[in-house]
Amino acid sequence: MKTSLFVLFVSFLASLPLVARESTEHQPAAAVAHEPVWKSNPGPWGDLEIHSIYLEVPSSMLAEMPKPNSVPRWCFPGADENVLKALFKQAGLSSSVQDRLFNPQRIVAKDGVLTLFPVLEDLEAMTSEQRSVVYQVLAKSPLNEFQCDPVYVLGGDVDDWLREAHLSDELKKLVKQMTWHRGKAVAFSDVSALLNHTHSDVEVTQVFQLMTRIRTLMAELKLPVGIDWKPLAKYWTAGYQFTDALPMLVSTAERDSITSLDITHLLPPIPRRRIYSYPTLDLINRGRMPDCHWTSLNFFSSVPQDYFLDTRLAAGHLVESYNQVEPPYQFGDVLCVQDGHMNVTHSCVFVADDMVFTKNGENAFMPWLLMWMKDVEDIYVTSPEAHLQGYRRKPAASLSSAQ
């Protein structure tokens, strides 16, 4: 899951269709008519050509999605007015805004939770900096679902995220002015406020479709005629441990008429079947849906192991069946975001270059996808103690002897 949005010199687009990754470092690009393309860094994965696309949940799934009402609210469990006044002062909210926030008609205290109902105009007028201070606190409680689990604009390019979204110009403008920063990631949470500016069921649906919109990557392995495919085969089979994709790679490399191969064909069966898709009803109806750990630990499985949905059992499997490793990572390495207490808050799988395969959370509206590793870090490495730790599956002989 890596951040990237494209420094391209517009005048050179026609003559330089590929952008060298070493020079761009995934910086935002100017708005251009042509989609950007990246050339991978050199490595055992070969020569990759990488594009980005945006996925949205299918309309058939949206119909089943529970939708909140259009009244914005902020919930503060365990807080009192003095604590909130200090928070709002830190955020730089004006005294008039605070007076309206603490209006007895706009505040409810119940079951240890202080709930405020901000005035819509005040909410929309907040700066990104003010929103970030307040929303970082709101994000600590699942009562504030859209702050706790916001929409992330991967790469931080809001214009690119909105460009092909089916929203009116008015709604796009509101979205842009109401983004905030959660750590290094750009986020959006004010779905309820946005609903106040919709005028039809169609626009309501469009708002919720935007909430599922996420950038993913597509990559092609370039295979020029006469290429020695053996080093590539060793990498993409994890040292010939998992050879499902070997026939496709070899046959493609030996054909004079084919010069590239989508790397989805090189993934093991489970990720190859799931990538760029959303959980199906059979998965949703199991009570728990696949999350990042299920996705990571089943990467090389021939049959999905659902006991990985139990965090305790997933952690035990990681300890018993994997060794800790440091960069450079290899195909299939599990990358875990760990906090200062060694708790794993997220996991994904290294694919190639800086790309990882992941599913971000146990959410029916979050697909399986390829992301830049930096995107993962921007979202999940949220404290100085948090860090990315690599794990590599033990060879089959080691696992057998241990048993």
C-alpha cells in the first residue's frame, strides 16, 4: 500500500510515457489528461510497469449498506465540558463557535458520553488543521464511526480521487474543504454533513459510492523477446516453494508475440481470485469477514484457513511458522505494523518493489488490492513506537521438523 501521486512534467508526457520511480518518489502530479505510469525500481521481480485505478463498491452492494442520518454529531466518552473546552481551544475554534457547541439545546450527556451536535455551517467552515485536532480525539471512539474509520485518500491527491467520481461540483468542493490529516494520511469523515447538500436518492447513492472509492495499483511484468525467465521464476515462486504460476510465466516468456504479463497471473490462487474484488455474500454471512490477517496468512494457502480470523490463533501461527526478516523483502513476506508493545495493528504481504497485497480491515466495503507500502505506513504507523516488521514463511522442511 504505497503512497504515490505523480510528479510529471506535462510538456514531456508524449515523449516520456514512463516515469522513473527513483526520481518521482511517488509525489503528486499535476492534473493531466494522460494517466501516469511508473517504472519499478530494479530488483529480482523484473521490469514492472505500474498504473493506478480507483475501485468503488458495486451498486448492488450499496443498496444493502446502512446509511447514517444527515445530522452531524461528535461523541466524547468520559469527557466533561472543561476537557472539551481545552480541546477546542487547542484546535483554535473561535469563542462564538464554542458557544454554539455548548448550547444546552445542542449537547446531550448520557451513559458517560457527552454528545455535541455542531452547527452545519460551523462544521463546514473548520480548517483542515482544526478538523485534524478534534477528529484525532473523536477517532479514539467507535461511536464516531467515520472518524474512527475514515475514508482515506491514498497518496493525498484529493483532485485525482475526485476527478472521475460521480458527484456534482458543489459536493466535490465540499469534500475538498472538509478533508483532514490523520497522521500523514489525508482523510474524509463528514458524510453526514455532505448528505445535507444532496437533492435526490441518486445523489445520496453517489455520496456513499464515494465513501468506498479507493486507489489501487495494477502492474505488468515486461518480458522482452529472449529474456532469461529463470531468475524471474525463482522470485515469483518464492524460491520454487509455490509453483502455481510457473507454467503461465514460462509459456508467456517463451512466446515471441507477447511482451508483458499482468502480475495478477503470478499470484497464488487465493489472492489471484480475490484481488480487486469485494467480499461476497457467503463470506459476509459467516459472522466475521476476512480481514488483513486472514488475507496475509492465507496468501500461499491452497484452501482458506478461517481460524486466522481469530487474532490469537493468527498471532500463534505467525510466531510458529514464520521467521522475522529485515529488508530487502521477498515475494510473500508478511509485513506487520507493530506498536511499542508488539501488538500487530495491521498486516499485508510484500509483492514486489514497494507494492503490497492487502485488505484494510474487516469491512464488506473494503476490497482486496495492491497498494504502495508507504500508504500502509501513512495509515497505520501512527505513533513513534509503531514500525513495520517483516516475517518470512519457514521452509517446509523446517516446519516438518518442528512438528
